[in-house]
Amino acid sequence: QVPLVESGGGLVQAGGSLRLSCVASGRTFSTVIMAWFRQAPGKEREFVANINWSGSYTDYTDSVKGRFTISVENAKNTLYLQMNSLKPEDTAVYYCAAGKDVLRTMAHYPYWGQGTQVTVSS
């Protein structure tokens, strides 16, 4: 098991910003890729962004490009998601995930955090 613990969610007005954090204990070769997914009420969980621990690779879903930034801090084993210009449609539970492939599908991430709620009011 690779414990992942998210924090930083909350309620924000549209146009505002939040930064999510995810501490990854017990990093291994099977957790070289870190990702953020989100799940809105009544919808399937969807990919948001992913990154490798060197920061040399990142990928974003189109709806967050230019607004969200994924990053890592190796010394703290921590993954971040800086979310700017938030929109009501960004409201969801955000999950941190870890795996060894750069793919966007949930099945390629065996390790998951418990999720943190982000609510954007209009």
C-alpha cells in the first residue's frame, strides 16, 4: 500500500483559487506517476492532470489547461494542484492517485487518496 493523503479543498467563489496537496508515503517504482482525478455529483470520475516525480512530464485535460498547474516537491513527497480562475463546473471531489504509467485511465492507477471536496460558487 502507498498511503496518499489529500488536503486543501474548500469553498471558493468563481474566479478564485485553491491549492490542493497530496502527501505520498512509501514511494516506489510503481508510483512514478502522480495524478489528479475529480468526480462531480452524478458523473464518472475523470482525469485532470498527471506528472512524473522529476516534473519533466505533465499532461492536462483540455478543460483545465491554462488554469490549473500540477507540480511536485520531492523533498516533501508532495503533489500539488494549483487551481486558478475556478468555475462552478470545477466543483467535484478531487482525488490524488499514483501509478507507473502516464495514461489517463483510472485502471492504471492502483493507489488512491480519500478525496477532498472542492466547491465553486457562482
